[in-house]
Amino acid sequence: MAPVLLLLDLSMTPSDPAPAPGGPALSSVSAVIGDLLRRARTAGAVVIHVREAAAGEDTGAAEPPGGHEPLLRPLDGEPVVHRTRPNAFAGSGLAGLVPVGAEVVVAGMHSESVVRATALAALDRGHRVVLVRGAHASLRAGVPREIEATLRAAGVVVAAPETVTFDGNGAAGSARGAR
């Protein structure tokens, strides 16, 4: 079974603050995520886009609500899930889109909240979870490395982007031992 690529909160508004000095540049994170997305699509992997939605927002809209601009636009047929809590599985319908036993590759924004909560929820659901180094970010410097250590201790595989494949043999086949 091919892995599922979860892209978390890859929307920005003009009023969003810039990352803190010393934090990852959004452009470098976007480049890593863009490459993952290209490889997942080429391999025919399931790609799921998760966006934040405020209570009461129209979550059926094709574009992100509230003036958000997707950094990496979904293609026709790629599901878009709207979350209202940091754990993207909670109350969003995401659980029904991720096949039982599928490996879940996680990338996106808000490492300290959405990435962390969603990765831990996927582990709790029995999925093997791969967090891609350099493919998640926070507005605060140093947070992504802290989150990687926390999630690694919980059982998430933290893998270099070049080791992640979407061929059905495990997203981080060459990184299985590298925790």
C-alpha cells in the first residue's frame, strides 16, 4: 500500500507574521514540501490537504477561507479536509480518508501544534508515521527540531527528505533505522 501524504495548514494570509529570525525560511520549507508533493503525485500516492477552518466557516468552498492562499494547490481529486482543532483527525473526516494500515507522511506548518497533534493522533490510530525533516515549520525559531525530538521519542520516524519514497515499500524505507 502506498503511503499517504498529509499536507497540514499550507495556506497563508497577507497578515500572517513572518517566521522568527533563525527559524526556517518559508521558501525553503515550501521547496522541500513541493518536491515531496511532486514525488507523491508521480507515484500515485494519496495526497490529502488539511486546512484550518474557523467555526462556522463554509468548508465546502474550493479555495481556502478568509483570504488564505494555498502554498501548494490541490489537484482535482485530491481531498481537502478542514480542521478546527490541532489534531486534524478530530471531527474533520480525515480518519475516513486514510486507509487502515497506511503509512502516513506528515509535512506542514505549525510544528508545535498541528504537526505534533496530528502525528501523535496518527500513531494512536496505528499508523506508521514519518515526519519529514525540513518539511515542517513554526513561526518560532528552534521549534521544528524540538518537535522532531519529541515525536521521535513517541515513535515517529523522522526522515531526511531524500530518503522518503512513495513506492508502497514504506515512505522512509532507507530511513527505517534512523530515528
